[in-house]
Amino acid sequence: MIFETHAHYDDKAFDHDREDLLNLLPKEGIEYVVNVSASLDTVDNTIALVDKYPYIYGTVGIHPSDTGALNEENFLWLKEKAKHPKIVAIGEIGLDYYWDEPEREIQKPWFERQIELAKELGLPLVIHSRDAANDTYQILKNSKADEVGAIIHCFSYGVEQARQYLNMGCYLGIGGVVTFTNGKKLKEVVEYAPLDRLVLETDSPYLSPVPHRGKRNTSLNLPLIAKEISRIKKIDYETVVSVTHENARKFYFREGLSK
Ligand code: NI
């Protein structure tokens, strides 16, 4: 059974068939889904999903591109939301230097504040980092984020950065990009990284794997990602599925907990 570690099923791309699709997932071998928040609106939508579906868990956090909306008042609100028993991580949080807005001096302190929140609540981190490898690494290191652990979602850097993040105890989230013909850098990372540090994700509705590239993504495409990891690492498909499942359970459910 597959563990989907990162999806956005509250997205409007699922408005016309969300219920049918989500009901189908367990029948198609997707055992757990973590629905990831990214903005203030998506926090409540995520909580509605985790309350409705027993196999869906969630995260609470504000994506770097949305940190301009944060203030002391809604940060306290966020903290209360994160105490929900099916909220299993703080995320997706981090740095995004691909976009100029909000400026880095807004992104950074809210990234740090959300790491502190995670540590206070004893929750691990789901990290979004784009064109910001060094600053993300430094902030995680200075904040002692390894005390709670982190998934670097949609890992997009090279082997050298992967080595740094792996040494800090992070997991790497591997999604559809690994199947792209121009995904050579990620294929190298997957070859390099130990299987017990990888987790499967789609980032649905984005980043559909080949041959569905450009179309809406769903967790039903996870086998395509697991197959590509299997091919690159020369490890059988079933092992890729079971080890990544175990990794995700350890990370999100904190080994030994039954929730
Ligand atoms: Ni995402």
C-alpha cells in the first residue's frame, strides 16, 4: 500500500469530483494521504478533509509566497489549528526565491517562526524550497530543525545539496519530476540517496508524471513515480513502495504511535 505524503485535495481542480476521487484512493492501493496546507484558507479546508476521511491526515502552515498575509493574530489562530489530532506536521513552509514577492526579509522570519511553532508542538516540518537551497539549509540548521525532522518536498536541488540535507536527517520528497526527460538532476539525487530517506509524493493537482504531464495530477499516479525510482535504483517496485511507506509512517505518525 502506498503512502501519499503531499497533496492538495482542497484545490479547486478537484471541486467537480473530489468525493468520488477520494473514495476511490483506498481501493486503488493508496493507504494514507497527507493533505498539505499552504495558505490561511487552505488550513480550514484541510481540516474539513481530515475530519471527513479516516485515511487523510493534514498539515498546517503558510507557504513562503503567502507569508505576506501573516500577522500576530492569525499566527495564533494557526497555532490553535495545528493542535488538531490529525494534523501531523507544520507545512508547507520555507523559502521561495523564484518569485520576488513577498521579499526575502518577510519570508525568512515567518519561516523561522513556523519552525519554532513546530518545535513547540512537537510536529515535524514539510519544507518548500525553491531557488533558495543555502538559505533554507542555514535556517533549518540554525533553528535545530533536526530535533523535529523535515521532508524537503519536491526536492529540486542537486546531489551536493541532497548530501547536506540528508546529513541533517531530512527526508526527500520525490514526485512526478523524476519521470521527466529533463529531470536528470533529480534522477541523480534518487540514485544517490538511500531508499530509507525517500518518500513518495504527487503535489496534486500539480506536476503530473509522464505520460500525464500537463494534466491534473492525482495520487493514482504514484505507482508511476515508484516505478521510476525502482528503475533508477535497481530495487524492486514492491520494496520501493514498502520502504517509502515505512519512512512516511515514521515521519508523520512518529513511529509506534497508532494514529
Ligand atoms: Ni505542495
